[in-house]
Amino acid sequence: MKVVAYNASPRKDWNTANLLQSALRGAASIGADTELIHLYDLKYKGCTSCFACKLKDGKSYGKCAMTDDLTPLLESFTNADAVVIGSPIYFGDVTGMLRCLLERLWFPYLVYTKEDNRTLFSKKLNTLFVYTMNMPEEAVKITKFDESLSSNERLCNMIFGGNSQSYLSTETLQFSDYSKYVSDMFKVEQRMKRHQEVFPVDLENVYNLGIQLLDK
């Protein structure tokens, strides 16, 4: 069994990365081989609408024709038994690096057809999205922000055919030392206390989701 995690945060050892590592530890606890890939180490761009992946009898039909650092990662999706994707939320959405990945990942498998089956993906793949954000949990509920993120789950369900779910870690810690930054809008002691008490719960929850990922 192989579980691959993709870190779409520019930070390799902070909230998003730590949650991804916890999910992988959960998967590893039941025997999975795991791998963590940092997207910000790579050079690539999003879909360019060349439509080579849709060309009848084309050599790139059903796969992205672009060649860059993302190419081997797109292939790794077909070899994985489950995938974890993590991103901080910037200005109400996932990072640009993740958006570019998802465009190139989803579109080649999506078929412009009237048939019920609109995917070329050849097996069922479970996916887990892990999001970290500054927004408090109460604000997420009021704004129904989690519902806006659920479109990623729906697309993964449609294209990969497996089970897709999301986990939101809210009101996360931006810095280890707030005194170094202009950040007086935050109640630092309260935020530090929350990180000490709540973030370990997030880590445990994601660990358990890492185990569940391999349930068929």
C-alpha cells in the first residue's frame, strides 16, 4: 500500500506539513509506505488549455502533455492507493501551487461526454484534503466556508471514484514569536493556548483519518 501526501504550503515544518505528517504516520501504522512531497520545491504552472489531453487519437489523450517538475507527480497519483493533499487558506482559497496542481491533475481525466462515466481514471482512489486557516471555527460555520471548499471533494469523488473528505484546522498559529511581527490584531496568549490545546487534537484526528484512507 502506498500513500502520498502533497504539501501545498511554502512552509515545510509548520501547521500544514505537521498535519500531513500525522496523516502519513496513521497510514504507516497499518503498514503503508508513505511519501511527503513539498510542492514549493517544484517548478510548474497550471493548465494552459492546449487540449492535447482531449485530442482524438492523440499521443497525450487522457494525460497532461506538459513536461515540467509536475509530470512525475501526476504519474504518482496512478500508483498511489490513497492521497493526502494539504494547503493553507490564503485569501479564501487554497494556495496557487495547489490550484495549478489540481487543474493539471483533474482535467486530463475528465471526459467531455454525455455518458454517465465521465472519467478516464482507471481505479478508485481515496483522497483527504487537509486545510489550515487563520479563520476561527465559529466564523467557518457562520460563513459556511467549509461548503465552498467541498467542491474539491466532489471533483475528486467524480474523477477518482473513491471516498474524498476534508479536515479543517482553524485559528492556527502564524508565528512562534508574535513580538517580531506587526500583528497586534491577534490575542497572542489566547492563540498560543489554543495551539497547545487544540492543535494536538487536530493532529490526532488527522492521524486517524490517515488510517481510514486505506479503507476500501
